[in-house]
Amino acid sequence: MAEMNRISRFFVNRSSARRNTRIYEWIRANLSLPAGATCLEIGCGSGDMAARLVDGLRPARYVATDLDPRQLDAAREALARRYPNGLPVALELRTADMLALPFPDASFDAVFAFVTIHHASPKHRDFANVPRALSEIDRVLKPMGFLVYEEIEHKENIRRWLLDHGLTLSGVQRNWKRESVVAKKRGPAPSIR
């Protein structure tokens, strides 16, 4: 997965507030996290959604990641302005590649990815690396965990991959370009007696 260019970073850091307000409200209406939830965000950009979700959903741990260290620097700056007395205890920023997430299996109750999954491949219209990214997300999700994402590319292929791998779609919102989805991982297999 490639780092963003200067223009992409500008767009992500300056123009996502309206989208984030809309998607945050949709998440609040369609997702219920367990008490003490652990969350991962892939491609945190400016850190705006991380702050909204930490403040609103109150998870015990929220790891906001980005592959691009410059994006994490921008997120740190923006979050320092939002939280002048220091980041919330639950919020952590880390560099991570969605194609090789540096977390153990079944680590998170929820994984968030906002217009990020299509960046798994070097070119936006190329689906080649997306299944690998989805496999990594599935690997780090706990049984009964949620993948919450918004995407502009590969929407049908992503949904098909999720369904083929046993996740259920519990919320889907579509508009002309974007699709927001809450997908739930199945629980542990019942024990045989």
C-alpha cells in the first residue's frame, strides 16, 4: 500500500468534517459496542473520526492507525488542538499497514475504515490487495466483532467477500458514490458434545 501524495493528504485533512459528521451519526444509530470495547481504526487521517468515536462511544481502547507517518503527525497536531490537556487515555496513535496488521488474532471488538480499504492496492480501481486487507481485518476482529466502513470503490466486491467469509451485514446505507456498512463477524463455533 502506498503513502498518500500531498494533494490527497490535503483533501483528507481539510475536507472530511461534513462527511465525518454524517457517518458518525449513522454509526451511533447502527452500532452498539459492548462495555470495555477495544477498537481499531485503519487509515485515521486527521484523527477527527477517532476523536468523535472515542468521545461518543467511550471504548476502553481505540487504536487509530495510518500507514503514512506524515498523516499520523497531522493527526497528532489536530488532536493536540482538540485535547489541549492531553489525549484521552483510551486513544492511541500507531503506524500500521492494513496488509499486515501488527496485532494478535481476535484483538478488537470493532474495526473502523473510512474510505480506506480501496487504498490496499496501489491504484484505487485495482481490487488485487483488497482481499488481503479484508483477511487481516477479519483476523484481528473478535468473534461477534464489527467491521464498520465507508467506501467509494469496490463496494459490491467488498460486500461479497464479507458475506463469503461468514460476516453478516447488519447495516447498509448507500448514496450515489459512497456506501456505509456495519458487518458483524459470526460467533465462535458451538462445541460438539
